[in-house]
Amino acid sequence: MSPDIILEMDFLFHSFLLGILITVLYDILRILRRTIPHNVLAVSVEDFLYWVACSFFIFLELIRENNGTLRWFAVAGAMAGMLLYKITLGFLFVKYVSLLLRKVLHFLGASVRVLMRPVRAAAGRMDRVRRHSHNRIKTGISLGKKKLTAGKKLLRMILYKQ
């Protein structure tokens, strides 16, 4: 086989692998979106950054393999890689990895809740002490105000008598 044809087939194979890589990266984003709720702004920013990164990878591949020249068979190879991944592993990868990640996060959350029980109990006790102290201070202040008012009245009466 001619060395030029071997280089072209190598370029086609790398384009195929790049298509698979691009799709796997997007599936990782989909997994994160399934496990951690996202609003529209976060999804838009993630998609924008994803496409910027993908265009950078594609540009680097074109420069490295073909001196920056876009060849349509490279686009077809990337699309074939994307399609093959999607119809074979894509659905299963997203479904089961997100399920596993949700289970792990659920287990970690339950563990943290169990470990935080003593801290929450201590915080509840501290809150009750704080409220009780606050009530006593409030009562003391109001009693002090009453005594000051009574003393002020008594002082006025003494001053008016003179």
C-alpha cells in the first residue's frame, strides 16, 4: 500500500477516535446533569465550554495530522465514531454510570447525616441554652428599666419638693 494512503487511513482512524472522545465527554456532562441538578444558565455555560474545548481538540488534530486542511472524510470519520459509540455504549454508559454515581452520593449523604447527628444534637442544646439565656437577659433588662424608671420618678419627686 502507498504511504500516502496509509497516512490518510491513519488520519481517518484518528478522526474516528476523536468522534468517540467528543461524544464520551458530552456523555460525562449528561451524567453530571443527571446527578446534580442544573439550571438553564449552568447548562448553557457548560455547553459553551464543551464546544470551545471540542473545537480546540479538532483544530489541534487537523493541524497535527493534515496541516490544518479540513478533509471531508475526516468529518465523516468523526461522525461515524460518534454514531458507533452512541448506538453501542453511549446509552448504557450514561444510564449505569449516573445510576452508580447517584447511589454513591446517596450513601455518602446518609453517612454524613449519621455522622452529623451528635453535632446537630449539640447545636440544638446550645440553641436551647441561648434562648433560655436570652430570655433571662431580656427579663433582667426589663427589670432594670423598671427600677431605673422608678428611681427616676423618685428623684423627680425629691427634686420637686425642694
